[in-house]
Amino acid sequence: MKLDPPPHVVAPAAALESPEATAEQSLRPRVAEILEKVLHYNPSADVALVERAFVAAARAHAGQYRKSGEPYLVHPLGVTAVIADLKLDVPSLCAGLLHDCVEDTEMTVEQVAAGFSPAIAALVDGVTKLGRLPWNTREERQAENFRKMLVAMAEDIRVILIKLADRTDNMRTLGHVSEERQERTARETLEIYAPLANRLGIHWLRAELEDLAFRYLYPNEYRALIDALAASAEERRAYTAQVEGILRQLMSDNDLACEVCGRAKNLWGIYAKMRRTQRTLNDIHDVVAFRVVTHSIRDCYAALGVVHEHFTPIPGRFKDYVAMPKPNQYQSLHTSLIGPRGERLEVQIRTTDMQRVAEEGVAAHWVYKEGASLLSNDDQQKFAWLRQLVEFQRDLHDPAEFIDAVKIDLFSDEVYVFTPKGDVKALPAGATPIDFAFAIHTEVGLHCTGAKVNGHIVPLRYRLRNGDTVEIVTNPKQKPSKDWLKFCATARARAKIRHFIRRERRERGRALGWELLERALRAQGHSLSKLEKDGQLDQAAVSLHVGNRAEELLMQVGFGKVTPIQVVRTLLPETVVEEPPEPATNRLISIFRKARRRPAPSGIRVQGEDDVLVRFAQCCHPLPGDAIMGFITRGRGVTVHKLDCSKALDLDPERRIEVAWDSAAKVEHAVKINVHATDKPGLLAEMTRAFSEQGVNIAQANCRVTATGRAINTFHVQVAHLDHLKQVMRAIKKIKGVYSVDRL
């Protein structure tokens, strides 16, 4: 079909002039291809609106070029082409064309809404990254970008579909950026975006993102696998044709109408299995998966019986995702058999509708009617995991913690367990009764005291298995333990436990602050309750720069950041506040000072003195730069904890003493660093060299390799202060092959 010229669109850039006009004209054939594809799956689509969006994007991006030297407009068109492959609607196509205008040009969200529609503007805003906000680290930027997308996609799932299209086009053209950026983008794609595509059930997109990430993360292994597959391609084609013929004949002999095909697994899937099983390609026999597509569920089970009758099934390798669909609504029967050459053979059996959902995922549920919602109420229930992601993101404020939690929930395999009433719950592999309890309800998780699995009492750290029936025992007096974080597997459970612990810590700090401040005010003849009622505590909080509410002031007093005397002097400026009599802690300090020779330098001053016996708490390992507090420990001097150390909050406040870092002291401090990396020759030498270049001595190192091929390295090192540690960690992170660096 021939398209009419687009109407004029008011854009925030001047009219197109050469060479920009030339770029627009040269790209019009691509626009026509996209629109032809759109009209094929949606004949009533408003293609004129898409044309208008193309012109607006061309004008907004005029003069901008990609790293490849191509006009920037090539990227929005590439994104829109992927959106068309996903068979999305016209607002999504327009948002794909305009998605970078708000971030990278002078165009605003308001202009998009006025020139097109509020719905398109909302999609563009949801996809737009927070590029103009000053985040301290790349991790914070990544976390906040993803946090914003989660909130937007909960309201309209098209946001993440457009973002996935954006990431796909960026990955297709990743060869034009630096190696460092290639690795960073590929790793983020493999750890977040490919799992998201999997969660949404879009198989082809997940496979492409994984293979593209594989190409840049492990280029040598990628090329080696390509060459090995090419060398055995002819043999594999012959084997595939043989098995397809056998399966077709079997189905025909049993009057089962179906389609049979064999398809090779994606490259990353093959490589991941080789690495997981420590086998070569020649030892991987299920590189090709065979698919039988029938017309009804009854025929699926009949076909399963036929293949089990003809081939020997492998025990424990049958999975029924028809009766128990995956969380992304994938349905199929999976079985592994002994094939015609004595090799393992994987067969997947599903209906035509199941096949469409398996390939297109959430896009298969699309509604094209104008003004209709993306998903029906039933479909929204099926994708309830989106709401759970949004729910726990509100409780996770630390960027690294948030991204790790997202990876855990997106990237893990599932186990299927039952409630006592027979309802099915899908949980990540490695989940425990704690995870199950929080999946039922937050209150069940918070008050969980024990669990029964298949009628037998099990420990809370028990790893659930497929088919387990789980019953949770609760007690209203039970509270979550910090130890639960060591073995729970879901981000939801972790977020709820951390939120409870932080809330309880704040409550303890507030109660302690009230007690200390009330005692100090009572000595001056004043009532803390009356001062709080009059709003004077709020004013004192502002004056002392600890917030604007009494609650925040009380917590800071409880945590030892503000002393009761400081608050009293702020509340009662006309009153002469006498210093309290020397507390027992001061007398103990004097005893320590007299009873022993001058201690070795610690880098800590205790109430201004630097000759007091000091030890650092092993629970939190404070470093210069950390906020700290001290406690008198009988027989061992003063123990220094980080201010936010949970164990320190349980210690007697009467034994607390003022401590501070001695900026003049040149003392090195022990700290543990955990490094997760790929297992490859020479990587340990590179890390050792990085430590040496940063002037860091390694006191101890512990290295091991997991079954998945990851190397976990724990280093005991000596650093001067917190900034020194951060500098060291940044240097290690830059090494190619390092996944993460954490302070323990």
C-alpha cells in the first residue's frame, strides 16, 4: 500500500535541512517496511500517527549521530522494528520512535502529550532513563532507572516491552562502543533484561538477548561454540530429520493430527549447560529440542503416551507444565527419552495456543481494540509477579541490594509446592519454608515459628522440593530473625525481613532516646511529654540538623549521634545546664589508663584521649570514615562498633562512650572483601596486581569455584580508611570477568 505524506507536526527543532533531510528520506523505506508489518497483524492501525511520530523524532534528533557514524534516527527505527515484531499497538510504536527524545533532545513529555496523546507521553516517560539526575554511582543510576521502570510497568506493561525493544537494538549495535561498555551492557542484559523477557514469556527475545550478551561477555567461547556447531551441522541436520520422521509417523499411526519440528537450542543455553555440567559439546546430546504441537490438551497427553511407548523415558525427567504452568504462563509437557542412537532426546508437547504463548509471551494476550486495556483481569492475575516486584522495591532503598533482589527473583528456576488446601505456589529454586510463608502473607512470614513438609517437622532452612506440601506454624509473639536472611531465597521475603528489622531498630532507638532525654530534662525540672506536645522537639530537630520531626531527634539521641545535653541546651537556652557527674565509663577509662602501659596506636580517640585500650568489633569491622560508637567492655577496654551495627543497639546504653576517628593517626585496618568472578586463567593474578597497585597488603586469600563455573574469592586485606577501600573495590570491579565486589 502507498502511504500519504505525513501532516505537519510541531517539533522542538527547526525544519529538517540537509543532511538531516537526506537521512530522513533514506530511512523512509524502513518506515514503510515497519508499517507494512503492522498492517499485516493490525489492519485498522493508525499508520498516519506513526508517520507523524517518525517526522517528530527525525526533527528532534537532527544533527545527532551514533558511535557508528549513522544518524541517531536509525536507533529509534530499530527499536520500533522490534516493537512491530512483538505485534504491539500504535501508541507503543509511537513511543518507540519518540522514546529518546525527552532524554536526549529539547522535547518534553508535555510536548509529546500535546502533539500526540497523554497515553503515548506516559509510555515515553516510563521508558525515559533518569539521566539528568546526579547519582553518586553507576549502581545507583541503574537501580533507580530500573525502579522507575517497575513502577511504570505495573501500571502499563507496554513500558517494559518498549524497554526490551530498546535494549535489543542497542545489543545488536554494541560493537561500536568501548570494550568496557560492551561488557557492562552485556552483563546487565544477561542478568536483568533477558530474565525479564523470560518472565514475560517472550522466548525469541530472551534467546536473542542471551546470545548477544554471550557474544560480548565471552567472545572466545562464543566463537569456539559457533565453529564447533558449524562443524557438526550436517550430522545434526540428518539426526533432526530422522527423529522428526519417526515422530510424525508415530503420530500418524495413532491418528493424532499435529506438527513436528526440531530446533536447536540457543547458543547461551548450550554453553550454560556445558559449563554447568563440565562437559564438552560432543557430550551434550540434547542440543536440539523436538516439539509436537497438537490441537487439544487431550491430544497432548495422548502424544505423550505414544512417545513413552516407543522410546524409553528417562526417570525424573518428565515435567507437566500444562497442569502447573510456569509463572510466565508457559505451558507444555517436557519429557526426556533415549533416542534412536542411544542418545538423550528432549520432546516438548503442547497445543497451538500454548505454542503461541510460549513464543510471544505476554504479547500473545494483546488486545488491539482502540481504548482497550493491554491485559484482561484474568491476565493481570497471571502476571501478579509484577506487583510483587513493585511491592518489595518500596522497602529496598540500597541500590545494590535492590538490583541483587531483582536478579534473584528474575533469574532463578522454580520449584512448585502445595499449600495444605492443595493450591500451587511457584518459588525460586532453593526456597525455604520462610519464603513460602511470606508468599502466603506478610503476617504469616513475620510470625513463622516452624514448618511441616509432607506432615513432618522440618527446620526453617530446609530447601523445598517439587511436590512438597508445606504447612506453616505461627505464633503471634514470634519475630523475624536476622539469621533468616542467610537462607531465604526470594526477594519478597528478604525485603520484608529487612524492613521489619530496620523498623524495630528505629523503634528501639526512639525508645532509648526518649529514656535518655527524659532523664536529662527531669533533672532540669521539665517534662519531655509537654515539650513534645508543644512542638518544641520538632523545632530542636531542625536546629540540630537531624530532620524536622521529634521522632527523628529521639532516634539520633538513642543512636548516640546527638547527646541529651545538646538537646537540653537547644530546648532551654536560658537555663545553665551543668555537666553530669563523671559516669562509671569515665572512671573505667581512668583505671584502664593507669593500669597498663601506653597501647599501640588504634586510630581512635576516646573522649579526646588516644591512649586508651581499643578493639574493633568483629561483627561490623568499622573503618575510618564509618560513623562509629564505643562501649566499655570489662577487661578489654573500649569496643568500637559501626553506628548502624544491629548488635551494638542491644548493648547497655549506660556503657556507651564517645569515640571518634583520629585523623592524624596512620593506622591500617583489617577488612574482608568478597569478589565474584568468572573462572578463567590469569584472573587471580590480575586481582593481586590491582591490590598491589592500590598499596594494599593481602593478609589472607580464600578462592573456590562453584558448580556453575563462578569463582568466589575472599580476601583479608589492610586498608587505611573507607575511601581507600572504595578505591580498591572500584579497581577490582574494572577487571574484565569480575561480576561483583562486596565488603563483608
